Amino acid sequence: MGFLRTALKVMPPSAFRGFPRIPTAKIRAFSSVLSPPSKAVVYEQHGSPDQVTRVVNLSPVELKERDVCVKMLAAPINPSDINRIEGVYPVRPPVPAVGGYEGVGEVYAVGSAVRNLSIGDWVIPSPPSFGTWQNYIVKEESVWHKVIKDVPMEYAATVTVNPLTSLRLLEDFVKFNPGDAVVQNGATSIVGQCIIQLAKVQGIRSINIIRDRVGSEDVKEKLKSLGADVVFTESQLQVKNLKGLLDDIPEPLLGFNCVGGDAASVVLKFLRQGGTMVTYGGMAKKPVTMSTSSFIFKDLALRGFWLQKWMRTDKAQECRAMIDFLLGLMRDGKLKYEMQLVPFEEFGLALDRALGKLGSHPKQVLKF
Amino acid sequence: MGFLRTALKVMPPSAFRGFPRIPTAKIRAFSSVLSPPSKAVVYEQHGSPDQVTRVVNLSPVELKERDVCVKMLAAPINPSDINRIEGVYPVRPPVPAVGGYEGVGEVYAVGSAVRNLSIGDWVIPSPPSFGTWQNYIVKEESVWHKVIKDVPMEYAATVTVNPLTSLRLLEDFVKFNPGDAVVQNGATSIVGQCIIQLAKVQGIRSINIIRDRVGSEDVKEKLKSLGADVVFTESQLQVKNLKGLLDDIPEPLLGFNCVGGDAASVVLKFLRQGGTMVTYGGMAKKPVTMSTSSFIFKDLALRGFWLQKWMRTDKAQECRAMIDFLLGLMRDGKLKYEMQLVPFEEFGLALDRALGKLGSHPKQVLKF
């Protein structure tokens, strides 16, 4: 509590998102429900997350009549969360801020005018917003979306950032016919794994490219068990006739790139006349390069996708229906990926793993 | 005539487009109109145009009832004509073939069932087709489009390949609002000059990039006299704040690239959030490169345009209306560019100039 008082001195109340609001006399007149004390991962300046974040105690917040107090259950550490803290993301959250962007919680208390949520409901912020790395969040009813409870909490916690990206990548760029194919690099990423499974559900075939590494045969089998039609390592694709590798799979009309450099060029090579490649990540930190003749004579198009921008459009309701669709697939076992739950108390460990300081780990999901 | 007989031996009649058809008994029964003897620039194999082309005499052709015999007046030597002869164009015309793809001619004779064209009309092949480098062409009425006669013949001869490309580039990719801007490199090309003038007609402002060279100030003035709002040499753009150079011109939503490499990157830098760059040429023979963040966060899209593919769509009629629109602008002095008329007899000289063997020359247009 002592820390918080100090911290609050430097934080104008307007800068807080998901932070306790300071009760005013007016609000007191309408409500007397208080949120429990809470811990939160806060950063007061941008920088390396292991340097600038710390866990602070937040004092109770008084609920306004339309507010809902949510006890967080789980929230992931996504790469974009790290970029936001570093300040390298195009949207620079005003500091001080609470970390985290998506997650799931349970309704703990409701204001007197809340009609559509009840204590015990599972909810996610939708569209997602800053500040899910804390025990209790008080926000207006309208920002919360009630979700089904018959999926593991880590799936509800992670349904937006990665699976929804995969769904939009498949939906927003071309119109598929049955039996059409897509090609992607970075197929082992969670977005990549979701693309494989969502394509399968829609009857779309997938051509998947992975890095050469020890154990790539096991990775291939794993992706095939998810529904991948074919999986190639990059070195397998250093041939002249890529078509010859496809057997009965048609040349894809749509490709996805989350790597850049040569790995993007391979995706382009697979595409058929008039195809589109969508870039949604750049793991290799190399640009995308394409020849003039591919633009003119092969009529290929290059596009980009960013979920956060997409959600700024007037698609909030549509977005919630998609979330429900994805959670239904998760419940039915048709959409899965690996995660590692870590108690919130061990945030530092989870963060070090997410930062890659401790070797390779599955996605880290904080459990509150 | 001796040559032609020899040549014909190696050319199956089905391979000829715009070549004299060998009269058959059936056709004789319907018509007795013959085309005059003609000279044509023919190539029997792909290769360097100054090596593989020669002028041959073609014997008269008997007109079928729907045929029109056109006496060619003028036809340009376009870079794509050279590429077709070289065999490096994606559409490889079957050889032997007559060179040339667009041009204008005067109706010389008509078959008995021709209804909409009369002797003396000016016509262009629309959509264009192979074989305009010859004195007389006999083709069905339907392939010819009657054009106005109050423009210089060299404009009617060149209206399709370059000006129509410029028009489609401005029409097919984004929806403009009044006062919007476009940016282009290679602004001195004929397509570039037409973009400047067509943008002006539509109230769209143009940002133009030219190479650094001796006399670039004169080039700037020339482009400004056509309607260019601003003209920069590439070296002028090696600054951090491109916006600062634009004064009151808004950041462009659409860019055109006919160069590649760094010159394409500069176009991308000018574009505003959500903008599109269309590649329609690659004079520098270097690919286009774009960063991951430009795809994701700046939401830039890269596309290509090829007129020949566009004309393969069901737009032939629409295309003729556009040609008429462009010719109207030419008549009114709102669309102009430099050309050099060369007598057909001096085809070799015109070709050498078009191949760049004799320094810099305006577009070469054969005058028959």
C-alpha cells in the first residue's frame, strides 16, 4: 500500500487503464461495492520488461453502477505485450500502465445497473485492452464478453490475439473454393498451428514450411496430426520445380508470412497466378523482396495484417461472434496448441521464459 | 515475292496472325476484293530484333465478306514489342510473326457484309494484337475500332499501350477524393507523363520522382508544364522528413513504380497509412523490397499491373470507350508526349534508336 501511494503521486488518474480509479464523492452516492485489493504488473517507463516491470499492490476500487469487477483467472505473455512494454510497438501505451492485453476472468462483483453479467460468469475483455496482468479488474460491463466455461482457462485466456488472427487471415483476403490451398511459413507458431486447424475445418488444404532444425521430422508429424496436408523444411524447397512437390494439392491462392527474407520468397514461389501473400510477422527481421515480373506478369499482391488495427474498425460485435466460434472449436478439440501455465507469483520466471532467456518454452500463461 | 514463297513454306498458315491467308475456293466464291501487296517486318525466330527481323513482301489477300483491309498509317516501336520479338515476354507469339502490337490505319477496302466501317475511316486494332508493322492488314470488322481523325496520327497510333495503362493505374486501385495525391517514380516515361496529365484532369495532385542527371532542372520544368505539382530528383529525397517536402500536398494513397530497387522504396516512403504501390515496370532491373512493419503497422499493399492481362478480361467495349476518352483529351491538347515519326522504309534506323543503340531518342513511330 505504501508503494502504491508513492506510485500514484506520479500517475495522473486519467493515465490509468484498468488501474483503480480514485473514488469520488459522486460515485460514493450510487454504490458502496469495493473491489478486493489486487496485485498488478506495472511499468512506469518503457524499456526491457525484466528491467521496468514490477508487481505492485493496488488498493480497492469502488464500483460504479455499470461496472463489473473481474477476478482474473489467466492471461498470457504474448510477444506483442513485450513490445508494448519496450515501447517499440506502434501504439505506445501511456505509462504508468499495467501489462497484458488479453486474458480470462470470473465475474466477482457487479454494479447495481449491470444486467447481462452475473457473479461467476467467465468473461474476456473484447476487444482486448491493456492491463490483464492483475488479480482484479474493474471496468464497465460493455467491455466484457461472456464466454463458455467448458474450455480450459488458458484457451479462453488466449483466444483473441493468436487464433483470431488466424481466422481473419483465412477470411479477409481471398474467396476460397472447396479444395483450395494456402501456404505458410513459420507453421509451428501458434498462429501457424491455428491456420492449419482452421483451414482443415473449412476444407482448405495447407502447405507448411518450417525451419531446418534437429527434430524437424517430429515437428512435421506433429503438424500433420493437427491437419497439415504437407510440411516442408526450407532446405527441401531448394528445388526448381516446387509444383512437383505438391502431388494433388493445387497451387495456393493465398500465402502467409511471419518470417520475412528467403522464407517469404519461398511462400511467393508456391503461389499461383494472381495470388496474395499476407505478412503478419517478421521473425527473421528481414524485409520481403519480390521481383518486378512477379508483380506484373504473375500478378501477385503483397498485403499486411494487424489484428489490433482490424479491431479498431466497427467489428466489435462480429469479433465476439468469432471468439465464440473459436471457443466452440477449442471445446470440441478441433483447435489446440501448447501452453504452459505459471502461477502469477512466479511472473519473473514466466517473463524470463517469454523473453527467451531460458531456452525454448511453450507460450507462458499466467495463472492467478 | 520469291522470298515470301520460301518463307511460307516454313510457316503453317494457322501460325499467321495478320499474315495473308491463302485464298481457298470457298472464299473465292463469296468475294473478289484483294488487298494490295504489302511489306511487313517479320521474325521467324525469337532473338535480338536487329538480328531476327526483316522486311518481306507479302502477296495480296482476298477479303472475306466480314473482312476489312486497313492501310496502316502509323505504328510505334514499344519496349514490349522488342520483348515479344526477343521471346522474353510471358506471352510468346508463335513464329513466324509480324512485329508490332498497336497502330492506326485507314480503311482501304471492306468485305460485302461490313456495315459499320467505310473506306477512309481511321481505325485501330482494339484490343491491340500482333502484327501492326505492315502496310496493309486484312482482319474481321470486329477487331477494328473507328477513331476520330482530328488528332495527329502518331497519337492515334499510340493511344492504347501507354496512355491506357496510365488511365487504368489511376482508376483500378483506389478510390480518390478531390485533392488526393499520387506519387510516382520514372515520371519522365510516357506512362509517367500521362499519369501527370490524367491526374490533373481528375483534380488529383502528383508527386513525381526523376533520376539525377544533367539537365534535371529542365526536366522538372517540362513535367511541371504538363501539370506535375512537385518534381524531385532521387537525391533530393535522401532526407528524414519527406512530409516536410510536400507543403500542402496530402500524403498520397497511391504510388506507381516502374523502376524498382531504391526508387521503389522512395515511393513507399511517401505513401500514407493504408496506401498501395502498383508496379508496372522495372527499368532498374532490381526487385521491390519492403519492411515487415510497413506491411503490418503501416498497412501498405503492393500490387502489379499489366495492361495485356487486363485486356484479356471482358472489358473490350469498356476499353474502346476509354480510348475515345483519351483521344478526346489528345485532341483538346490535354494529353501529350514526345514522339518521333520515321518512314517505314527506315525501319532499321528506328529500331536501332528504340534499342538505345544511338543514344536517347523519343518514342519511335513508324510512318507508312
